[in-house]
Amino acid sequence: MFCARRGRTLASMSRIDPRADTPLVDWSELGVSGLLPTGTVTLLLADVEGSTRLWETQPEVMTAAVARLNRVVCDVIAAHEGVRPVEQGEGDSFVAAFARASDAVAAAVKLQLAPLAPIRLRIGVHTGAAA
């Protein structure tokens, strides 16, 4: 589980029926709708640049780096009033939702400046209406 100690986390995405082609999530059924921002929402989407190469060439270093990344991401998202799902799927990507674009951008800047070497993050920010 990711961000369990301090950050606000959402329900496990594994509760979605895997047989559905495009699963729709009714957050109210999972008891987390009060945690999600509503109206205009800003998403921070990120992944680790070149993670496959890093895992292949520096597995021990990456184990420690990913643990550090998990702590930093959790702390930064919580500090900027963001929320994120407990499970993020496969790979090295993650997403967080923010009620204010300024909080998402501040979190993105903080993550870009964090000492995460050898990890480098690619980060995108998207703002739009949440259904």
C-alpha cells in the first residue's frame, strides 16, 4: 500500500470487476467520494524516466531509490492537499488529484526538486471538469 502512513488514500482499484472492458468506478460505493475533489480538478501524472534500464543496471540502488520515492511522493501529495488511489496499477507511474491547480503545480515542482537520484520523474499536470 502506498501513502498509508500520512497521506489520504483512496479505495483499492482491485475491487473493480476485471471482466469489464472499461470499468466505471462509483466512488460513493467504495466510501471514498468525500475524499475526492469535485468540480474542476487537477491531476498530477508522473512516471520514472528510463526505469527499465535502471532496474536492469542498478537493481539494488533502485530498490532503495523507489522506497525513497514512495516516501517523498506520499509526503509531498499530502502536504499539498492531494489525494491518490492506494493502488496505482502496474509500472512506475502514479497519479494524484488536487482541488486547486496551484497545489498540483506546487507538488510537481517539489517532486522535481526532490533528491531522488538516480530516479528522474516525468510529470504532467492536467486540469478539467470531473464527472
